[in-house]
Amino acid sequence: METKKRIYVGMLGVSLLFLVLSIALILYLINNAQLLVNQFLLTLIASLGIIILIMLAIGIAAIVIMIIRGKPSPILTLLSRFSNEVLFPPAVFFGKALGVEREKILASFIAVNNFLVSNNNDVIQPEGILILLPHCIQNSDCPHKINVNIDNCRSCGKCKIGELKELAEQYGAHIKVATGGTLARKIIREIRPRAIVAVACERDLSSGIQDSGPVPVIGVLNCRPNGPCVNTDVSLEAVEQAINTICHR
Ligand code: SF4
């Protein structure tokens, strides 16, 4: 097995071993609960579990309260962050098990994220915004290398890149095209934006939002009239609205 694959498979094994040992420890403690030290350990584990569950429940309640009020609040957003990060993978897993399409769950996650980001009280000028586009928005017959420099676009009108470039110029925002997550992360490291308007499909947006750390991201879903990853499209109004949401205009 190559080293690259060995590392991941090794980590899977370590994770499984950790789970097995944890379960074995809990079973041992339960079976020997009469020993004082085990009673203490059991109480400690149960208390930790209860604290984590309470934090997760408070986070979910915070999201629900904000959605019902139709108005996010900084404290509730902070409380919701932990639940959002911890419960995302199981939410997708259980959603799929219950027959909800993965794309629908991801789109819903993006909608909740956008709602929470709209709460950001920081004053962010458009110059601090990076508009990040996927390469598949470019017309597949276009010979110009816009992922090297978007100014190579001739605004011929065969795809939305020209209009998006003009929109970014109009606001003074940065605009870049990324061919994948690695390039996107490199661009973010170089530009150091204060907020990001990201255009992509459900899968790339949700992983990008989770990857972005403290930088707020508003996700704008692309349209795929020709199927995934080729000659995709996006609503200019939706991108402009995302810019205005971040700038509180
Ligand atoms: S608008 Fe720009 S990127 Fe799109 S096809 Fe024309 S030149 Fe190429």
C-alpha cells in the first residue's frame, strides 16, 4: 500500500481502536461500578457527556430561536457554532439514512450558515470581500486562462465571468477563480479577505464553509443547466445581494 493511503487507513484503524477502547472502558466501569474509583470515573464521564449534550442542545435551540425571530444575535450565533460544527457530519448521515437527498441537506446547511453570517456586526467594506468563483462557470470553449488572472477575460458574453468581473470592479471587491479547494485556500491566504462570497455547488460550498475558519462565508449556489461541473451559471443578483448582506447595505 502507498504511504499516502497507509496514513489514512492507519488513522481509520486508530479511530476504531479508540472507539473500541472507550466502549470497553465504559463497560468495565459499569461492571465494576462498586469500586469507588470507578464510580468517580463513571460520574466524570457521564458529567462530561451531559455537558457536551447540553452545549449541543443549547446550540440547536439558539439556531431555532434566531430562525423564529428572523433575526440573528451575536451571542446566539456564538452558541450555535459548536453544534453546527459537531453535528454537521451526523446530520448528513442521518438525513441520508432517512431518505433526504444529500444535496437538500447541504443546501439547508448553507442557508442556515448564510443566515448566521448575515448577523456579523463587523463593518466590512466591499474592498475586504473576496468573490470566489468555480472554474466551471467559464464557458468550456473559452481559450483565456482566467484562473491565472481573471482580467484575461474578454467579457465576450458567452458566460457570466465578464459580468461578475464588472460587478466586483463596481464594488471594489476582489474576485478570483479557483479550480479546487487547494487553490481556493491559497487565494484566501494571499488576499486575507474579511469575508467571502463563494459561488459553487452544494458539496463544494458546504466543505468550503466548514474549511474557512473564522472568515465569514456567504454561499451562493450555482445553477447547472448542463449538468455538474460544465458551463455552470449563477445569478448576478444573488452575488450582489450577498455582497450587500456582508456590507449591511
Ligand atoms: S466571458 Fe470571459 S471567460 Fe466567459 S467565455 Fe467570454 S472571455 Fe471567456
